[in-house]
Amino acid sequence: MKSFHAFSAVVIAALVLASNAKADVEKTSLALPSTAFIFSTAYIAEDAGIFKSEGLEVTQQVITGIGSANAVIAGSIDFSVGSGVTLTRAAAHNQPLIGIAGTYNRTGFWIVLRKSIAEEKHFDPNAPLADRAKILKGMKMGVGAINAIPHAYLKMIAKAGGLDGEKDMIVAGIPAPDQVAALSRGSIDGFSAGSPVVEQAVHDGLGVVIANGTTGNIDPPALAHIAANVLMTRKQVCADHRSLCEKMGHAMVKANAFMHEHPQEAMAMLGKRLNVKDPAVLAEAYNNVVASSPSPPLLDAQSLATADDLNVEAGLMKPEDKLPSYDALFTNEFLK
């Protein structure tokens, strides 16, 4: 009888622990502006079981472009990942967003033009940026989302070439996974995009890089350190549900560390998630992403100031609307 009671006590204890563990799981939502390698931290957090290990059940949803941040502002989504360009612009309009992790600190974008056009115009890839950018005049360009960071980067590069980003190019929003096909069939002349789209276009001999905002000698150099991808939420979410922000912050730390420490496993997960079948393209894209993914994913005022400068250079914001300080736009307290 004694052994029976002991056994019962063990069973009850196990049930209580299981019940408590289940009670500790919090449900939340995360919006992504598109499907792209720049959001690798969020993908790895889900696919490597990191969200689950932190006691989170996260529903991920793609809401195109700045719509993902707008969904957070509206209160229909708890968190989104997006650029510092979006975060600082929201702050200029007194919208109460705060960044709690900086998962990507280079732009993550390149400007690519169809190779046949580059050859026809005798494009010199070693020319100064101002000369390279002139080739964009009159081109039909694709961007993942209008007025988001790929569009801002395209307009900034056009301006470097003395062009008007509104008048001297035709720009269309095209989802990143469709951009290489659009370039191949001639629907567009080029695009502003990130990994793995750029690597695929160059590998297939379809595109030539006009400007590189991510690797090597950054175009322009001022963008070498920028808050390109930020986990953001409403300030009230962290005030009312602090544990959600703590768990999401910890998940970002672990996901970025996982990419650096377990490259083969992470690469396989991302290749499957983003449907990248060519091993060479996948490896190059992954290396570019890891080099741009800081571990730990800390935010700083300078990276947000650079993002705001990009807003101004791209004509998405007036210089007088820039914030005097960026210190209130972020916190690293949830990354500890």
C-alpha cells in the first residue's frame, strides 16, 4: 500500500508539473513584411524549437511591407520584424513602437540590373557609385514593398546618381520570391532585393550588381551599420505583458546564436523554409545573412539614426521630421 501511495504521489507531481508547464506557455503573434532571408532569426526561432523552449506559441503571418508594423500599431498583432526605417518613421508620427532586438545590422539589399542591359550600356562595376547609379535612369525596377527599406535603398542609390527616384524610374512592388522570374521574362529591368534572390540572379547569369548595401565595400559607406531588421512592438505590450517581451527577446538571442554556432543545421532549415534548392546559392546567401546577424542582437541609437538618414535620403521623410534622439526608440533589457 505504501508503494502505491508513493507511486500516486509521483504521478500527481508529474501532472502538476505538466500542468504548470502548459500554463506557462504564452500565445502571441508575429508579422513579417515578406518572405526573405533577412528574417532568418524569426524562422530559426520557430524551426529550431526556440520559441517553444522559451514558453511561446507564436503565430507568424506575412503582412506585406510596412503593413506589418501598421498591424502592430493597430493592435491586431503583438510583434513585427521590420526595418529601422519603418520604426523611426513611425516615431516621427508619434506612433508608440519600440525596438527590442536588432537582428540584422546591414541593409540586406543589393541593386541588380538585367545582365543584357548592363552589357548593352557598357556598365563598369568598378566605377564610382555616382557613375554606376546613372544606369538606373528609365529602368523598370521591382521592390519587395513600396516605401519599405528595399524601396528606400533603391531611391537612395538613384539619388547618388543624380536621379529622381520618383520620376526617373518605374517602380513596382513584387514579392521577393517572384523577382528572379520577373527579371528572366523581361517584366522588370532590375530590382532592389536581398538574399537569396540576388545570389540566385547572379548565379543564373541573369543579373549584375549595381550597388551592394550588404557585403564588402558598402554602397554608400554610411550604411555599414544600420538597424535593418528590428523586432518591434507597442510599448504597452511590454508594460502589460512583460514576460512576452522577455521571452521574445531571449528567443532572438538564442536564434542568432544558433545561426552562428550551428551553421549546417540552420542552413538546412532556411533552405527548406525559403525553397532554395541550389547548394551554392544557399551557402552564399547563408554566409551573407550570418555576417549581417549580430550575436547578441543588440540595438543602438547610431544604427537607428542611420536608418533615419536613409529615410531622408530616399525622400520618405523631411529632414526637419528627424528625431532629436533615438534613445527612447529601443531597449536591450529583454535580451539579458
